Amino acid sequence: DLGLLQGFENLEALPVDNGWAGLVEAVVSTQSTGLARLMVWKSCQEYDEGRRNTYYASIGKLYGALAANENASDCVQVFGGNGYNKDYPAEKLMRDAKIFQIYEGTDQIQRLIIGRE
């Protein structure tokens, strides 16, 4: 998930002027990405210290998938109709973000694990 989120951060270099609303969305997206990254690092630290890391790993997976899907949706909206065109990277990022939600365990399963831990 974090690799995909890095792809969204790289899209900021594309010449798309979406004004102040785009700036606010970029800040919020960066915060979601930062939270996911922090939870993955915390999960790794817990594992390295010999403790269970299920709680932090599930939070990282959940917020990573949510941030990826939110960023992908926003990216497709910024590109408009071209967001679904295979000539633009937004289309592939949208497909990849959706598969992370399914492949890494559904959001509901991650929430169940977080609540149980």
C-alpha cells in the first residue's frame, strides 16, 4: 500500500491546476498517507522487539488502503474523463488501489481485527 501511495505523491509533479481545493486535498491526503506509514513502521518496531504487531499492522493496512482509494478517486476526478484513459497513470493507480482493498483483507476484516486486539 505504501508503494502505491508513493505513486500518488509523485503525481503532484503533473501540470494540473486545481486551485486551493486541490491544495487542501493534497494536505489531507498527505496526512492519511503519513498515518498509514507511521503505523507500518510501528508494526515493524513491535515485531523487531518480539511483541505482537497485529494491531498496528491492521491499522496500517486499513488506513493505507483507505488513503490509496481516496487518493485514486481524487486523482481520477482531477483528470476528468482522461482519468479512465489508459494513456494516463491515474487509471492504473485506481485499479491498483482497489485491489489493495480486496487483496490485503477487506476493510471490515481489518476493523474486526483492530477491535479484537
